[in-house]
Amino acid sequence: MRREKADVLVLGGGPAGISAAISAKRRNLGVRVILVSSEPSHYMRPAVTALLEDPRVSPEEIVSLDPVFLLGQGVEPFTRGRVTELTDGLAHAQGPWGEVEFEYESLIIATGGVPFVPPIEGVDLRGVYSVRTLRDARRLANLLRPGVRLSVVGAGLAGVKLAVAASRRGAVVTLLEMKRVLWTVLDPPLTDLAKKLVEGSGVRVLENKAVDRIVEGPQGSVSGVEAGGEVIKADLVVFATGVKPNSALARSLGLKLGIRGAIKTDEGMSTSKRGVWAAGDCAETLDLITGKPTYRPIGSIAFLGGKIAGINAAGGSARYRGFIRRQAEDVKGLHLVSLGLTGAEAQALGLEYDVVELHSSWPDPQLPWWLKRPLKLSVAIVERGTDRLIGFQAIGGPLARRKSYTIVRMIAEGREVSNLEALGFKAA
């Protein structure tokens, strides 16, 4: 076994790990930064949907950052490997490059998340899947064909995009959700509109349906899904029920864990152990609006957290007051945006709230074009009793980036909802 000495060792090649490694090197060109990743290269999550829609998509169209790029940034990548043991100052790993013992001064854990599959009967049957990686997506894409019966469990962003993509391939798709369609990013009445749009793509949507069990068919394969007393016939079942932190290595190192088992971090992404930082879907972050820790497995937050961790692991002193959730997605050609807290998040963080429907109002005909793009429906989430803006959601045409940034700044500064009138949104 050979030994490699790293000033900064990064575990994980997702948005947080890549951001951390590059930020560490840029902070201090003199440090040796090594990144260990199980994936051959880095890609953005939309690539998973692209593969489901067309399994012939080439790797060149999907991969956004490859090992050659990292080498150009001064980062040494060890890809397609895994860490088998982690102790203070040492990480044992193996991959196609052999078995290596990495000695480190600073450590950044960015091991991401793993699919959460509820512990119900039948989840281990043949034909039951979860989709997190490109390998998962390619395997499922090769099984999709016209007429195949697919049940997707979970109607978050991943589940909705997966269901729509499969429907476009000719599959007969049922989408099951124990709450409402896209409830993790939208509030009523936007969730009602979202449901209609998904149904318009040919997907059968069953809301307020908890899955009781996966029904077994011949030779240990899936034959259906039972939910609310109804059995939906299925050849394939995909769980899109979210992710949970991949914090096993952190636990073995004795780090403190917090919400949902995510690694507890502070304003500098430091963990409970000196010299160790964490970022991404394996770690907690602070919410800017409430100042409370939360768990948000979102790529943009992973990137920002990784940047802070990388700077500090290389000797810097970066700090943050909290992050604001920013999500913008394109589902079935329709744009949706969700900024700040949703009602569900506000409730979980102890804030009483109201959902205020917004109407377009154009008081000034001289407004620039980027303020005038129409939206089908938009709402504000406000703190009850203060009218403080804590969230914004819209479905329709794309929301201009500058407009989105302005709304995020209003949320960060604690402005009242009436301030949205300057952007063309008036409370109903």
C-alpha cells in the first residue's frame, strides 16, 4: 500500500466536493489538494433526466467537470474509488489506482446523500429502483419502452421530472404522493396547478396516497403497488422519496450529527472535530431567515457550503450567516421558481406564515423588459403578524435572473411583502 500526503483531502466529487477542492487550491496555491470520488467525473443532476429521456445521450453531453479539468485547477483527482476506513489524519481508500493510504492535515467531508427508501414490504423485489447516479439513470432508461407500466413513488422535483420523462418515452406512468405534487417547493394554489400540468403530460397522479407495500409477482419481481387500498399494476417501481445524508464516514470519525443524521457544522462549515469540515448533502447548514440549522440537499447550497469549507481548510476564515434556498427548474417546458422558505419549511422552523397570492401590477410603463415577463401564478410566503417576506414562488415563464436576485435580497433583508410591487407583484 502506498501513502500520499495531502494538505487538504476532499472526500466526494459532487458540487460540494468540487467547489471545496477548487476553492482550497485558489485560497492557497501552495497546498496539495487531493479529491477522492466514487464517480468517474462530475455532472449536474439534470443529466439524470436527460438520460431517462434519451439513453443514447453521449457522456460528452452530460459531464460538466472531468478529471482533466480538475488537474488544470491544481487538484489531484482519485476517481472511481471509495474510502474504506477513516481515522484522525488518515484515510484508507481503494480504486482502479490501487490501495492508497492518504495522510491529511485538513479534511473536507462532502460525501453527499443516498436515496431514502421507506422501510415497507417489497422494496427489495426485482424491478424496484431508486435513481441517484448516472449509472442508475442509464439502467432505468434501458428498461423504459412504450407500454411498460411504471409507478413513481414521491412527487418532489426528482419524481415529477422522472415521471414526465418516462411518459414521453411511452411508458404508462402513475405518480404517487402521500401529500401534494411538488409540496416540498411549492404551496397551494401552485401545487394544484402543478398537478394539472403533470397530468397534462399523460401521467396519472394520485395525491394523499401513502404506499402500503410493493406487491410481489412471479419469481420475486414486482407486479404492483398497493396504496390506500388500491393496487396499481406495475412492471417497474421507482422511489423518488428524497435523500438522506451519507454520513457513515463522519460517524466513524466520531463527528457530531444533527438534523436527519446530517453532519453538524457551524458558520465556517467546521465540524465538531478540529481540522475537519463538511459540506453538501451530508451536512447541515444554517437558514438565513431564522438562523436555525436545517437540512437542504440542494446543489446550489452544496456549492456555496463547499466553497466556504475549502477556503477555511486552506487557512482562510470565511463565515456565513445562513443560506437562502433558491430553486429554479423546468418541468415539461414550464418554469417554476421557489425562493426562501416554503410553508412546510417555515412550519418546521417554528415560523407562523400566510400564503399571499400575487397579481401582476405594472405601475410604471417604463419598467425594463426583464421585469415584464408574464407568470401564470405567483405567491408570497409571509411571516404572520409582520408581513415580512420569507418566501416567493411562481409558475409560468422564466423569472429573469436579476429579478430573482432582487427578491432573494428582499428576503435576506427582511423586507415587507409590499416591496414586491416595485417588481410588478401586488398582493391580492
